Amino acid sequence: MRRTIFLSIGSALFAAACGSGAPPSQECSQLAGGSAVAAVRASAGTPALALDGNLATSWNCTSACWIDLDLGTVRQLDAVAIAWAGLPATRYQVSASEDGVSYAPSSAGVGASCQRQPLSATQGRFVRLAIDADAAQPGVAVAELRVDASDVPTAPPTPPPSGGPVTQPPPGRVADAFGVTMLYPSVSGGESWSMPADPRSDSRFNPQNPITPNADGSWKMKNAQVRMEVYTSTGYDGSKIRTYARDTLAAQGYMLAPNDWRNVEITGFVRVNSASVPTDDVTWYARGGRHSAPIPCEGSAYKGGLHIDGRVRFEKESWHVSYKNASYLQATSSLIGRWVGFKTVIRNVTVGGKTAVKMESWLNDNADRVTWAKVYEMTDDGTYGGDASACGASAPAMPITWGGPIAAFRWDNAEDVDFRWLSVREIQ
């Protein structure tokens, strides 16, 4: 069950600290409800003042400092919200720990009057906000601090490599040019893309970082932050997107052009050779454009994630950065050092006479290109959650039913990854 760890402050206070209207001002106010933390400590000062629900009081420091929140038990950590009093820190780091001794960096940021910092694939009991000495000058103060967290799901036992909650594709399915089974039929004349022999010369493929060929025909990416973009045949030009208003996008069915990626089957094979954060994930996503802070409402997506430790889940990003995360399931064993195939399927369906979005994740655990198992399935009919009100939605939890100009292959904190047989197709 999802529950917000609420550090002694109501949403009205955060709304007052943040203002209203623009997406950044709504980032903190969307964390509401829940229960208090078990304890708080800090390197100096009076840390309880960051939890007292009073924006007129604050925890202060003038040199290198940190404040720890003890949640009482190990939780799934989704985000930290900070309301600064006065000038914010020029930069800070959020770390997590299960024992209060060893901390692993989870996220970093720069100060704003109200800051919500997502924490990707992080579990812990203790959450630490740390500020460097020079970033704290001439002095910083945190008026209120809280954490958005959820219970750690109880996953089924890890299946053998060929196992998982197996749902085999129906018989008679055809293969693509790589010999990879296609789960759903393509739209006749619809958009499709397959990775060419040398993707560096493909104008529709933007890896955004250098890639190099391997002897076996696969390709290598050595970077800690990867966003490999695939465009439709129209290409991508953000200046030609006329509106980000959610109701308008839902009505017209696309963000940039009528042939935007909408009902898609996204396929890719990866071998993770090294990862500094083995709980992070590889993610295939679509239903939006570029995800960047300057234009947050362009960054909508459904994201199918396969974590390096074998867990799977979906995430709904109503705008960048505003997430609703589904619960984890354990689908396989660690991805380190072996090839696996992963598919994300996103398509519109009708539920109760209204348009909803069906999401599926499929795993080819032995990388034979044929033996696919469905390992996750969910539907967003408008009751799943999310908050698109910052982008003009009349219903904050509305499904992301429109297409977008970019489909992407994404991973973080996996510094050496080989990939091959990438494809994106519009499906029936």
C-alpha cells in the first residue's frame, strides 16, 4: 500500500511557500497526507525546526552540514520535498541508508524556493540532505522538509531464468528483420523504426552520447546517464509543438504531429556490463517529447522499467518531473553480464466507454528473440493517479492518451551497457 511520509506539515503551508500556477510551484504541494517520521538528527543546529509545520522557523547552517530523517523502517523512497527559508543552497545532495551508517547518493540538485527532488529506484530507512560548505555560504535555512515514500512491495520468489509470470505470445506471430518475435501486428502504413547496421548515420536516432561498435554487431554505450531518442518520420522540432494543454492534446491525439508515437511496441536487447547503482533500471518509454526542466509539460510519458536487479514496474510521468509509480514485481535475476530482451507495449483501450491506456512489459530472459513472457500488466483508466493540473488538465489524474514525437531507451547509473536489435512500431 502506498503511504506518504509526511514530516509534520500540511499541504496548505507548502502551497504558501511555493506560490501557485507554474509547475515548479506545485511540486511540493502535491505531497500531502501520511504520518510523521520516527526521529530527526543533524550535524548541527535544531533539526526539529524543519519538521514543526511552521514556515517561520527553520533548521540553519553556515558551513558543511546535513540533516537526517529516520522513517522508522526501510521504505521505497520516491521524492524529497524542500521548502527553503530565504536564499536556497546553491546545490545539495540527497542520500539514503538502511542502517544510518552507510549512505548511498540518490540524487543531487540546485536550490529553489520550493524543490521536489525525485529519488529513482531508492530504498532506505534514513534520508539525508547534505549541503557543501561553499554551497551553504553565507548561510542557508530549511523551513520544512518531507519525504514521499511507499511500502516496499513483497515480491514473489525470483523465478529461474526462463520463468516469471509467463504469458507466452499467441502462436503464429511473425518476426521482425532481426528475427525478434513481434507481439502485436503493425499498423498498415504506420510509423516504424528499426536500428540500422550503423545507427550513427540515422537522422531518426539520437543517442546523445558517443556509441561504439562491438565485434558481434552490437553497440556499446559508456555513460552514466543515457537517453537514446527515436523520432517518427516527421522528426523532432519542439518549436513546432503548438500547445501542451492536456485536454487539447487528448482531444487531438498527438503532441507534435498526427503520426506521433502513440500505440507502440518498443523492443530492445541489452547487456549491462557494469552499474554503480544495481537497483537502477533500463526504461523504454513514449507518449511525450523531450523531458527537460525548461519545458516541463512536454515531458509526459508512460515508462516501462526493467531494473538491473530483476524487478519491473511502470511509471507515469504526467509532466517533468511529476511521477506516479506502480508497485514492483520480481521478474528475473540480475541483468549483470548477460543479454536480455525487453519490450514495453503502450496502447489505448476502451474502459467503461472512455479511453484508457493499457501497459505491458515483456521479457525475453534467454535472449533467443522468440521466448517472450509477459511480466507486468496494468491499465490507467483515470483512477491510477498522477497530477497533470500544472499543465492545464481538467482532471488531474487523466490518462496520457495522446502520442508524442519521441520514443526513448533510457538508463542511469549503468556505465557500460551493450545494446542491439532496437525497434519501435505503431501497433494495432
